[in-house]
Amino acid sequence: MNYDKKRFRPVQNTENGETSAETIFEYRQSGNILTAEYEGGQIKKGHLIGLVSDDGTIEMRYHQVNTKGELMTGICFSKPKIMENGKIRLYETWEWTSGDKSKGTSILEEL
């Protein structure tokens, strides 16, 4: 699976997360290395870097500045599923490595 030039938006997130439907992720992929920039909603600016496995799962690290001016960091694992319309849905489990170090889940859908 290749995520290059694909855009994603969260459709679900746990309460302790900062992304929302206003957050847009712009993915780039070269080989198995994935990067993205994202912003919107509570996120002023964010970046992620990850590794894509043969089955399309992603292990990533992210950092972002929120609207409170805080620098937040975390780890995320994403599992893809192809929807009936051919778009990708990502099922994510994540954990803050800053702040309260809590965990959560989210779902992103390709735009």
C-alpha cells in the first residue's frame, strides 16, 4: 500500500486526543518511509514520520503544537482497511509521550 499524496481526516477520536474533523493530514511516502504534515482544529502545526510495513500498517512518531502553544509528542500504530468506495480507513492506537502520557484510539479516512 502506498500513501503518497493521500489526504486524511479524523472521523473519530478519543476524548484525550487533539485531532478532529478539522485536522487534515497530507501524507508523503518514499519506499517504506512515510511523512506527513497536518494542521486544523486544535493543531496549529504537526509532523509525523513512520515506517510502512508490507501489509500497509504504519508505525509512527508524531509531534505537534496545539492552540494552547504546547509541544506534544506521541507514538501511533495505524492499521489500514479499504472501504467499499475504494478509499482507505486507518484504525489507530496511540499514546502520548508528553503531557499525561495517556493512550487513545482514532479513525482516519482518506479524502
